[in-house]
Amino acid sequence: MNMPDYPLKQIPFYSIILNDKFWKNRLDTNTVVTIPHVLRRCEKSKRIANFEIAGSLTTEKRTSKLPFDDSDVFKILEGVAYTLKLTPNAELEQYGDEIIDKIATAQEEDGYIYTHRTIDPENPPIISGRERWEKLTIDSHELYNVGHLYEAAVAYYEATGKKTLLNVAVKNAELILEIFGPGKNESPPGHQEIEIGLVRLFKLTKNERYLDLAKFFLDLRGSKDRIGYEAYVFQSMDSFPFKGPDRFEYNQTHEPVTKQKEAVGHAVRAVYMYSAMADIVMLYNDENYLIALDQLWEDVIQHKLSITGGIGAQAKGEAFDEAYVLPNYYDRFNELGVYNETCASIANIFWNFRMHLIHGTSKYIDVLERTLYNGLLSGISLEGNTFFYPNPLASKGDIYRRKWFDVACCPSNIVRFIPQVQSYIYSLKNSRININLFIGSIVKIDLNEEIIELHQKTNYPWNGLVEIDVNPSKSMEFSIALRIPGWVRNKPVPSDLYHYITTNEEKFRLEVNNKLIDLVISEEGYCIINQIWNKGDRILIEFPMPVRRVLAHKKVKDCNGLVALERGPIVYCIESIDNYNVEKLKLNDNTHLGHQYQEELLNGIVTITGSVQNLEINVKQDFLAIPYYGWAHRGRSEMIVWMHH
Ligand SMILES: [Zn+2]
């Protein structure tokens, strides 16, 4: 079978050894702190016990009762699998195996798995319905959960060769195939995710029925003549739990996916759906899906992206807001203002990388990089044991990271994201290697049956100097394409939603074996070096990294008259622990801004300093800005990203 697939290839995360300080620290923290922390929390909150109770392994009573509890355990197992694949760890693997055995006992005879219903079918969680899948489109998360099960099962099998979880997943998928399909149950899942899971299951098993089922679920959305639609409308009228944007837009059932042009509704649901649509574009060669997807991407990048790469700016409904509505503050008591959920940043990365694999251009990586270093990283503390769910761009001092949440999607999502971060560094286009991200690492790439080893050395994101040793197994001709980031090309985002106040005219430097290379940037956004490469060749690229002032499009009302600071891929903020009266500071457009690496601060960061006018007391004062991701680490602090100018 020769299925179509993405024209560009991702390099698997386990072929890449991270060795730079910035990301290696994060990876080690994920392994040593975050994974044990979230596993303990899953034990404490009885999420793991739920599988034992459902499997009659214990007479303990159920305590947690949210419909998506099972998914957290699946997602953490996915993260455990990646971690084991990178570094074998007998103790962790044994613990993973034990959890998997419990999951297997919780699976019902016919393959159904949803612990709360199995434990007490008479009292399923709110919004789950008395019958299986009865409130699937409303919010039971029955198929969302198993989507994460499929992803975990594939990952665990690929890491350990063990099939127990994969067998659970396949048995469940077979049940879903029996129940759902044309002329059978035609209710679309209320929270997208199973589509991504099914594609992964298909890629491993080569069973095309799983792929067809993924497309079937996507095609159900917004098709009003489907079986079960009336029941959904009827239930939505009074029992829908959520009050906010249109309830059909909320879970993207307002239109068929190919007719959707604007990103609306719950951001994580939407962007998991767009990611699955990208898979379908390639695997089915579906032009209509691609047209919709390109329009949705333009809408988000043109209108709905926070400067941090965060998406889903509306707290109410954790949703996309109208065009240009990008608030900064989050009101946690009234669920108003900005949201930018950590999971939405992760989803944004999944989606943008897929868009890159379709189109080959670097603008998707610009969005990915911005999201990665800012909106996503703020979601987890440097210590690795506290988390943000929403990631606002300003705070009155009442927002802090928490150890856990009843709705724990974000911590478990981070656990599975961090170990695969290196898989976004490279992509392959035929015999061309794209270097997308600048992260110290060693990779072995299989190219035309030869092995190319690349060794990146850099202090990115603090310094724009990157050295790459190129070591092919024999002298051979191929291309290496270096992404020239948007921030180097005076374009912070691939739209006019944000722009730098001034143009930086400094040129970047590119050398191969100490010889300067002409700086030609391809339409795709890369400098492409095609030559015969020999062992010991060295590329050197140096991006100037001045401090930049950024303005938002004038239609973004919450940013009118305000300026933000960036340096390289990093967005900055100022906190009241370092600065008096953060909301009242005015930065003159011409004031000189200094920057300095401070090893002892927040695990080593570059800070920005300068002089500002305090508008309240009308005096000059010095200010210090830190990377946005590093806020809320030194006690409760007021914070702003956008200053007056
Ligand atoms: Zn989340």
C-alpha cells in the first residue's frame, strides 16, 4: 500500500539528542520532577484508582468524577513513553506497566473504556448521559478520552515494544468502528481528539478503517441531516453546560469543516481539529480540506494570535474571540478577559508544524517558535511542578501557577509535549535538510541511504550565534536549508497583526568553512546551501539580536498606545518585584535599551533595562524586563507585557 503523506518529513524525536542548556534543563526537569509530580497527583486525585475500581481490583470508592479524568492518565503515559524512548528507566517503565495493567482490567468486555460509567453506570458524570455516547456531542468526552488512549498506546508500544495498551486501544477502536459510521451512530465527538488518535493508530497498524473513521468524524461536523443531530440540538437547548459563544460554534459543529473559514469556539477543540484536518489533507489528498485549513490559519494569524503565540483569547468558553479582540488581563473570578490556555499553545504548535509539513514554508515555524518560547513555556514553572492553565499578558498580582487542577489537561499535556520538542528542529524535503529551530543537539539523519550527522552548538535564545558541524558518512551532495526567522527579517509574525517600530538593517552572517555565503532567502524563508558536503564541514550563522519594540495592529484596542519588547524569539514582560508601578510606565520610542545575560536569575536569562517615565508621579525611573515565560516565579507580582509608549 502506498498512501500519500506529507511532502516534508519530521525527524523522530528519539533520533535527536538534546544537549543545550536551555532545553536539556527543561527535558531533565520533565523527567525528574514533572512526571513523578503529575503521577502522584493522579494517584492522589484517584484518577489511577478509577481504573482499579472499574476493573474490580479494589473496593475503594470513586472520588473524582469529571468526564475527562481518564484522559490525563493516558496523556501522562504518552509522556512516560517518550521519556523511556529517550532514556531507558526500569523503575519508570515498571510503574507505567502497572498503570497499563490497571487500564486493561478497566476495559469492558466489548472494548468500551470510560471508568466512570463502568464503575457506576447508574450515576455517570454530569453531562455524560445515562447511555453510552448519548451526550457525546454535548460533552461526555467519551471519544476524546480514547483519542488520548490511542496516542499513548502507539507511543508506549514504540518505546517499549509492549502491546498491552495497544491491544486495549485496538479493541476499543474496533468497538467504535462497530457503533459509529454511515447509517449507524452519526454523532460528532464534542471534543475533538479521537481523529488525531485514529490517524496515529492507522499509521502504526496500516489499518485504513481507522483512517476512514477519523475522516468520518470530521465530516460529521455541521452536517445537519446526520443521525442524532436533532437530539443534539434538543439537548443543547437546555442541558448544554456552557454559557458563552454560540454552542454550535463552541465545539465547531456549526458548519461542515470544509466550510469553516473563521476560527471560532473552544480553542483546543478547534486546533486539535485543524491538526487532524491537516493529516487528512495529506493522507486523502483532499483539496477542500486544505482550502479550509489555509483560510482558518490566515484568520488566526491575522486576527487572533497573542504576541506570545497564545490563542483562544476569550476566557468565556476558553475560546477564540472576535477578530482583533486580544485582551491582556484575566479576571479569574468572573471568567472574563484573556485566556490563552497552555493546551491551546501546545495545539498551536502541533497544527503549525503540520502546516509546515504541507507547504514547506518557514512562516509556520515563526508562529511555532513564538508559541514555544513564550505562550507555552509560561505554562510550566522552571521548577517543573506548578502550572498555568490560562496565560494572561498582564496581572494585578492575583495570578499564580498551581500544583494541579481538577481539570488537569494542561499539566498532562506539557508532560507529553516536552520530550518531543526536539522533533520540531528539523524537517526533510526530499534530499534537503531544513534546520527550523536553533537548539543545541546532535542528530543522525538518514538521507538517500547515507547517514548525515549534524551537531548544532548554540546559546540560543540568548545569543544568535549557531554553529553546525556537518558529518556525512561519505562525501555527498545535498542541501541544507537554514530558516531565517521572521524576527531577523523584520517580520515578527506572518501577518500585519504585529510589527516592529523600526527596521533593523543589520545583516546576519552565514559562513561555510569560514567562507562567507551570499545571503539569498528563498521564497520559503530559508537560506539554502547546496554543495558537496564532507566530514568536518562547518556552518556558522549569526543573527543580530537587538532589543526590538513591537506594536500591535491599531484595531487591537487593548494594545492601543502600548509597546512590547522582544529580543530574538523571546517576548518580555515587567514585574512589580523589579519595577515600581508597572502599569504606569511609559517607554519613549528613542530611549536606549540595554541587555545583559544574568546567570543567577531564573536559571539564566537575558534581561532588558532602560529608563522610563512613571506617569503617575511624573518622574523617571529605571526598569528591568524579564522573559515572559519567567514571570510569577518570585512570589506574587503585578506583571505587564505591554507598556505605554
Ligand atoms: Zn489545558
